[in-house]
Amino acid sequence: MTKSNCRNCIIYKFPFDYIRPFAPHIDTLSNFAWKSIVIQDALKRHGSVIYGDASIRYKTNKFKSLLLDNLLRGVSIRESRIIYLPCQTSVSTFSWFNESYSTVSNVYMSDADFVMVTDNFLSRLIMKAWVTCALNSECIAPQTRITKCDDSFVAQQNIHRHDQSALTLILTYFFYQSNRNITRQERRFSKETNSTLNMTINENYPAPYDMQVSYRKEIATTDREDVETSYFTKKRKKRRSK
């Protein structure tokens, strides 16, 4: 269907036969172990990759600003701002990375349905760790789904998000969560009143690598609910000149 609807599309066959002998879990598509490998392969071929799941709906084909922004960042991804990382990441994955879930208890999960990667030193480190995890079942698809969540409002716990869990955990080594808003009390001298006052200071520390601002809603949205009769946009018929 893709080939018939997109004449300029190039379709590559995924190397299941090559990977299966040392990573048999690659056959289980719901593990999403294939995703990082697909992105890494395209990255080596083209230098920059804009990856979107089938649920992604693009609003524009103008990606210049995102491409320029990504030259420094290396990886652009959206934070969910709904679920914290430990709430839907197996404790076994944390153990594989030799990391504790308690150190990232306030880090939001990242959505891996729309990811942009540009080849640079930083993205190579991130992709190497992501692909390595994908090839190890104990990391990407551990047997246990036990999670440790401090948020009592999260209904869906003991769920492991495979590729998202691994990528988000990797990104915490290189990226800050988002802007750090710090409120503190301070005594300052006021020239107007000629006295010392207790003041509330709101300080905003922008993170140099902020996952949240690297995603722009005007570029793409996620739509998993609506059932579409035709996924591909129908081309308009050209009018014949008289």
C-alpha cells in the first residue's frame, strides 16, 4: 500500500534473519526492539531522521527550523507530562542500566512516537545505548513488569513501555527535564522604602538541553483514536486544459 501510494518512497526490508540468532525477541513486534534499529539504520544512510509512528499526523512539511535546532541537540522528543518514568518502567530495566528509579522519580516519560535524530557526537552516544538495550531482552523486554511509582494518582502501574522506557532513561544522562523554576525567600534592601524587605524571588533556569521545548506541536500531532477510511491523502486530479 505504501509503495502504491508513494512513488518517491524507498522501502527497506528489516533484517530479522540477521538479528534473530543473537536477539530472538526481535520477532515480538510489541517489544518495539526494532524501532531504535530502524532509526539507527536511517541515520547512517541520511544523517538526519524524522521518525513518526502510524499515529502521527504531520501538519506541515517544513522542518527547517527543527533541523537547525537539532544540529546542537542531536535528539528531539516530546515529554508526555502525564506519566513519571518509574511508573511505567520495569525495575529490571533500571537494574540493567545500573540506575535507581528513585533518582528519576520526578522525570516524565518521553513519547517515542515522534522522534528526530541528527548525527552528532551526542546522538551517537544516545543511539548506541538505545540500540544496545534493544538487542538485550533483559533491558528492552524484561520478564518482570513490576514498577516503583510514587504517584498514587497513576492508575496504570506495573506496565513497561519498552522503547520509551529505555530511551527516556538514557536521555536523563544527557538532558535536563525542562526549565527549573525555583522559588526562594530573600531579604533585600529597598531604596524606595529605605528598609529591608522579605521578598519572594522566582528564578527560571533554562536547561541547555530541554526535551520539552525541542518538540513543536505545530509540526505534528498524535491521533490514535479516530478510525480513518483512508490513511493516505488522496491526490487531486489535474484539470485538463481545454
